[in-house]
Amino acid sequence: MSKKDLAKKKETAVTFRPVNDVPDKAPAPVIDLDNPNLSFDDVLPSNYFSMERLQEWLEEREAESRILNVTGASVEFVYDPEKGIETGEWKPCLSFEETDTMLVINVTRGQQLKKMTGSPFMRDWARVGQVALKPGIGNGKAQIVFAPIPGGNGRKPLTDEEDAKLNEELFD
């Protein structure tokens, strides 16, 4: 390492550049290493939201809820990696624009989505727009729930025509 590189390294509290040689065949990072606001959640994301991770995220930012834009709904095979694949089940999930972390839809959240969209269909849940996630009580249990968005819903759900156009652009 040159003196210039060492001086630069001393000026920087955090570096996102590997110190070790990276093999030519190593896959490219899937995160933006130049992002100065890169957080632990970005570097080691979980596949699914948990109450603990959401509470940590909210505490770090002194926020009451996490506002996200819904980009889709799917059915995923979800299991506890510590207990093994045999604990898995197929569950409905929401995906979001701001994170790769998905939200598993349990009975409580499913009922909330039905009320929010006026529909029992997942295709309509995928077009709900913005949602606010926060810790709460549902069916007598502490869990992640949907909360009203402060100041209203900033993004309108897609119409059938907008949804068809977007699908055409993405998949045709």
C-alpha cells in the first residue's frame, strides 16, 4: 500500500474497498459500496422482516414506523434456517422497492391488507402503494403490523392499465 493510500485510509473512518486481493471470478457485490449511508442492514440483509430487526431499524433512526413502497406479492417457501428446511411452509409475502427484505403475510396482516385494499386478492395487495410497518399487537400477539402513514399515502396504487403496462415493459 502506498503512502498516499495509507494517508487516505487514516482520513476515512470506514472503507468499503476490500483490503485483500479479490479473485477474478468473484461475483460483483450486490450492494452499492460507494453509498456513504450503507448500514448493517444493507450489508447483511435478512430475507424476511422480523420484529427484532424492525425494532432495531426504528430505534436507530428514532422513527415510529418504516414506510415502504410495495412492488409485488408472491408466495415463498419460508423456513427457520436454525431449525432446518423441514420447518418450512409456503407463505404469501410482500416485496418492497427500498429493500430486498420481504414481509411474510400472516393472518393478521392478511386481514389488514384486505381492509386496506378492499380485496382478498394478492394481485390487489401488490398494488397497494405505500405501507407503514411498525411493531404492534395483532390477534393478542406482539408482531409487525401495518400503521397509518403519517401525512397520508404518498404513492397511489397502480391502476389495472398501469399494472399491465409495467408488466409489459418488464417481461416482454
